[in-house]
Amino acid sequence: MRVTYLGTGAAEGVPALFCNCEYCRAAKKRGGREVRSRAQVLYDDLSVDFPPDAFYHAAVLGADLSAIRYLLVTHSHMDHFNAADFILRGYKYARNLTEERLDIYANEEVCAVFEEGTRREMRADVSEHIGLHPVGAFEELTFGGWRVHTLEARHTSREPLVFLLEKEGKRILHLCDTGLLPEDDYEYLKRVGGGKLALVTLDCTFLYEAHGDGARHMGLDDCAEVLSRLEKMGLADGETKRVITHFSHNSAPSPELVLRAEKEYGFIAAYDGMTLEL
């Protein structure tokens, strides 16, 4: 399985869209891997989230977005779901699509955003090839060789979802956007059972930045706590890849700082366009 981290930044991107803080000014000058677009991860033909930077992911990083057969959306925040782009998935805007059909699995609020964002310009001959499927937390979905379990994220409301993905014997836990997981998630993972995780994708918005209890994102210590719980449950071990992503400009994710995090915690710090093979 190929995993590609197309976007690794938080809502404001890095450098942040309207920011002139010291770090953002420096990141603009340095460029390269310090430029982080909004969050999107490809797992083979499945994408988690579809941000406003999807055009950049296609034009600059070379992603074939027409090859996405399945889309899981964590929640309706604008940095994770840009509905209006889907009016362009056909007609004279897109020819020779790799996959004719796209199925979107998301909560009811995301479905409402899709309808609202596409209402004025969506053509029937485009929409007929897009399926919209409302889902909630703690459901099991099966499609195209995938088995997906939806879990509840700790974010701004009970809307956001995180996902346990399974395909061809590979199991992945995708944990963005969320703070420390609710206990119900661990109980659900116990009931589901299964083998060890090949990969855990972790929200690390805060990196080393201090934050209070009950935060809606995680930092390094939180990510380590989640991994510790998974190891005690027998779901993760030394072979499990641990990738941190969704960095904020407020945590100043410079190359030096993310390298320090990798050495101290044993994580892989994602950057835009980073690819792993599982």
C-alpha cells in the first residue's frame, strides 16, 4: 500500500495565510519542506479529507485526484473539506478521469456542506458519478476491498470522525483532527480486535507547544500517550510506523525542531508529498 501525505499543515497553513510572525516570515524565505498545505492523506485509492489546497496537490505535487475512488471526510471545517471543487469533476473541466466514480463517506454536517457548496453550479452529468453517504461514529463500512471503522474524534463538537482502515491485511489508524481519544474509542477498538497496526497517523498540531487539558488537537506528549495505550492493547509495536502531521505555524515546525521530535519520540514527521510504502 502506498501512503502519501499531500498536505501536512493546520487550518492556516505554514506559513500561515495572513501571518507576519517571525517564524512565518522566515518560513516564506526558506520555502521547501517548511511550506505546509492543508491536510490530506492518500491511502492508495482512498483519500482522507479534501482541502482547499487540493489544486496545489495536483498541480505542484503531481497527485492524480481523479484516481481517488473513495473519500473519507473527518469533519466540515473548511481546511478539511472544500465542497465547491467537486463541480469540476467532469463535463469540460475534467477529461479522461482515472476513476469515473467517487464515493464520499462523511457525517451529516459534511453532507449538508456538500449540498450547499455545490448547489449553484453542480451539473447533473457530474453529480451522477458522485455518491454521498452519511455515516456516524462507531460504524463499520466495507467497499472496494476496504474495511473502515469510524471512531469519534475529540475536537470542536461531536461531529468529527477518525478512522481505522483495513485493506489487504494492512491496518491503519488515522487520527486527525483530534485531541486525546475518548475512552469510547479504545473500548470500540477492543471490540473490533484484529492484528497489529502497520501505521498510525497522528495529529501533532502543537508539537512542543504547551496546551491545556481537553485540547482539540495533540502535541508530542499526547501522541506518545496514544501510542502507549495502543501498545498496551497489543495494537502497536516496534514495527508500527508512527507519523506526526497537521502542524501549526504557532508551533514553529522548523526542520531542526521536527528532527528533534523524531529523535526524541521515534516518530516520522510528515512533509508535503512524503510517501511511505506499507
